[in-house]
Amino acid sequence: MKGFELYEPTTVKQAVDTLTKLGPKAKVLAGGSDLVAGVMKDWVEGAGMPLPSALVDITTIPQLRGIKVDKTGATIGANTTLTEVVESKALNEQFSLVVQAAHSVASPLIRNFATLGGNLNQRPRCWFLRGKEFNCYKKGGDFCFSVGGDNRYHAVIGGELCYIVHPSDTATALLALNAQAKIAGPAGERLVPFDNYFIGPREDVLRENVLKPNELIVEVFIPTPAPGTKQTWMKLKNRQVYDFALVSVAAAFTVENDTWKDGRIVLGGVSPVPYRATVIENQIKGKNIKSGIKQAAAVIRTVARPMSMNAYKVDIAQNMVERTILQALG
Ligand SMILES: Cc1cc2nc3c(=O)[nH]c(=O)nc-3n(C[C@H](O)[C@H](O)[C@H](O)COP(=O)(O)OP(=O)(O)OC[C@H]3O[C@@H](n4cnc5c(N)ncnc54)[C@H](O)[C@@H]3O)c2cc1C
Ligand code: SF4
């Protein structure tokens, strides 16, 4: 374990001021399941990934925890644990997609202290990134080891320079629910829809989202879905015990006379950012779902660019989209 200074602000302003004063050497700390257990223990340094010397613990800010639901939607504080999301009756009633996704994360023990904000902002799991010997693009190096190496779990869509897959299950579900993040920084607060929150390697290979070093998510807002919206989640893992998604599918959509009216299909485990499959949505819109979804799901092949060892993910993604949508129809 590496040593670090610990700061414990009690307000968002104090947290932002501390992050601003300390600069990029400081990191936000929530439940610590990724940052402390995974990263500070065996931090893999690189020019683009310096070892943080200070952690700003935001779990000491009471305002960041809790769930509120009203007519407009659900507001979930960034420090709300995944267990609290899973056990919320109000979320289960109207926002079951995020509940199912949160329930599929890790194990009960981890969900008890892992927070929603931490789950959305966790670093990717690429084994080259987390291995000391590989100074890849994401650490500020000049090579991607997944291209010629073992890339069975890497991206099949949207990879360029770097082929990580975004690790967060709740991110996939929140994008399907058209949610947004409230971000606090030195200039105050701003709202960023998850459509624009995640950053792929093409934009900046050193980051995964729009947050600046002195910003944090304070809460997530999910608008109330249209009446009758079908919400469904499916995740395929390598093992039955806790594991990250090989492929996951989050769908939220409305149906009229058996046809697809409106909605979103988002895939996890296939791309450096949660991937909104607009190619499939456009194909199924206005069509009979039962007779059209097989053909629509196959359109994923037009955007997929598998690597040497992961073409199997494209087959899985196609079949899972079809299965997930049919399951939602019951
Ligand atoms: C064995 C194991 C299995 C796992 N399986 C899964 C899985 O199946 N699916 C899945 O989605 N995840 C999985 N995870 C990841 C786990 O869910 C995350 O580690 C956890 O959700 C992170 O939450 P935390 O509160 O502990 O975050 P921390 O470890 O405290 O922080 C994680 C990152 O987020 C940043 N951060 C935290 N809160 C905020 C905020 N409010 N604003 C801005 N930045 C913030 C931190 O700076 C840090 O970079 C697994 C982890 C383990 C150890
Ligand atoms: S996929 Fe990204 S994180 Fe993994 S080795 Fe390549 S550049 Fe590094």
C-alpha cells in the first residue's frame, strides 16, 4: 500500500477548494473499493498516470448521500451505496433498470460500500494498464499492448489507440435511462447528460470522462420514464460469481401496437464508453418488434471492428440485444 495524505471535507465547497489547492496530485475518494483496494495498493505509474499523494474523502459530506423521487424523476446522491440503490423501493417501482444493473455489480460485500459516483468513475480494468511492465498510451506511453497481445476482453466498437471497455454497469443503465450527472467545480455546478459524460480514446486517451481534476459528481438525475416504458437489463459474465460484463445490454423503450415507438439500447463491455446502439434503435423504430428485432440486432455487425481474439463478443452482443428486447416484451 502506498502512503497518502487524507483530507475529510464536510461540504462540497470544501472538497472542491481542497482539490483545487492540491491540483492533480489529489484524487477524490469515495468507498475506496477501486481507488484504495485496487489502485493505491499497486499503483501503476506513468507520465499520464502519476501516483496521487493526497486523497479527498467525500464520504464525510452528508449531503452527497440519499435517494429522492418525485414527479419529475429520481435524484441519487453520488455517495449513495449500490446496496442502497438496490434496496430502494421507490427506485424499484419506476427505475428498475438502474436497480438491476447495480444488483449485478461485484458482490454484496463490495456493494455495501461501493458508491454510485465511484462506480461511474472507476478506472478501466485492462490487464496491461494494471500491470507494471506495460507503459501503454493510457499511462502516457506510446504503445497499446492489447493490439498484439491477449485482447479477448477488449473493445469491439470504438477502440482507437486504446481498446479498453468501460467497466461500469450502472453507467450502461443510466445512459439507457437518459440520465444526467450534476458536477460541482470551482465555477459552481453544471449538468452533463451521460450522452456527453464519457470520453473515448479518440478525444483524450488519458481520461474516461469530462471531469477535471478539481470536479466531482454530486448527484445523478434520472427523468421519470414515459408511462408504460419497458426497462430491462442483461449481463453476461465469464463466471457465475461476481465478475465484470463480457457484454451487457440495457434497454428502455415504449411500445405501441407491438411496434417500437421510442427508446434506447445501450451495450456495456464492448466499447471504451458505454455504447448507445443507435444503429439498432434506428433500424427497429416504427417496426413490429417481434418480427423485426432479429434483423435490427444484426446491424451491430456494421459498426463492430473486432480484434484478433474477441470476435465472439460481436455474436454475443447481437444475440443478447435480441434476447433482452424479447424478454422485456414478456
Ligand atoms: C472484485 C470486484 C468486482 C467488481 N465487479 C464489478 C462489476 O461487475 N461491475 C461494475 O460495474 N463494477 C465492478 N467492480 C468495481 C466496483 O463496482 C467499483 O470499484 C466501485 O463501484 C467503486 O466505488 P467506490 O465508491 O468504492 O469508488 P472509489 O474506489 O472510492 O473511487 C473510484 C474512482 O471514482 C472516483 N470517484 C469516486 N466518487 C466520485 C465522485 N462522486 N465524483 C467524481 N469521481 C469520483 C475516484 O476518484 C476513483 O477514481 C468490481 C470491483 C471489485 C473489487
Ligand atoms: S487497451 Fe488501453 S489501457 Fe490497455 S494496453 Fe491498450 S492503451 Fe493501454
